[in-house]
Amino acid sequence: MSASTKQLALCGVMTALAVALLCLGGLVPVALYISPMLASMVLVVIRLECSPRHAWTCFAATAILGLLLGPDKEASSLYLFLGYYPLLKPRLDAIRPAVLGWVAKISLAAAAITAMYALLLYVFALDGLEEEFATALRWVLITCIVLGAAVFVLFDMILNRIAAIYAKRRKKQ
């Protein structure tokens, strides 16, 4: 079996895994935000094992299949708008000084989330989401934004750990 055949098979299996993880967001209510993060973590393995080009292709396939098959459009949209982050992360980590890198990372996340919710609310007019925002108090929304930023920072650190662990195990083989 050639190397390109192995890479293609790995990409197919990992894309299927990412779609399955993404679909969990609609089945388990708590997993709305967790499932897109787990699905995007799959891209780290593809990026390290194959190439960034393969990883971008898997991201696109997962995003399309997630939107078509996923029961929760909010989770699928979150993956579409921010699931590529593990692929951009090495470039953002290279920004010096590190403070500017963090500003770029958080700005990217904030812009992506804002664009996603604007699209879901004003273009697709999801009634449930509109009701949720209308009934929520302003301080609850602000707390959710702050907690979302904290979760994003933790997600960034977890991606570092996953990449380091995977690279270490690859060296052993």
C-alpha cells in the first residue's frame, strides 16, 4: 500500500469521525459547543500525519456533511466558522510578540462567532435562537461571551498538548 493511499484512507476515516462527533451536538444538548471542538481536534492528526492540504480538504468535507446531516445547525455552523482554527494555529503561534498572537487568535474567534450568529439570526432567521437571545438578560449574554473567550483559550492550550503528545508518539514508532 502506497503512502498516498494510506493518507487518503486516514483522511476518510478521520472525516467520518469528525462528522460523527459533530452530529453529537444535536443528540446531547450539553455537547453543542463541545462537539465542534472535538471535531476540529481531528484536523490536528491529519495536519501532522498527512499535510495541511489534506487537512483543509477534510475540514471542507466535514463542514459540508455536518451542515447536511447534523441535527443541530448551530453546532454545524460553529464548526464551519471556527473549525479550521487548528489549521491556522501554527501561523498564529508564529506571530511575535506572543501578545499580538493572542490578540490575533481572540480577534479571529470573536469575528467568526459574530459573523456566524449574525448569519443565523438575520439571514436564516432561526426562531429558537432568536427567542433564546430575546429572553436572555444582558448580563447573561456578557457572561457567556467572557466564558466563551476563556474556553477558547483553554481549547488553544489543549491543541498544543494534543499536538505534542501525538508528535511524541509518532517519534516512538
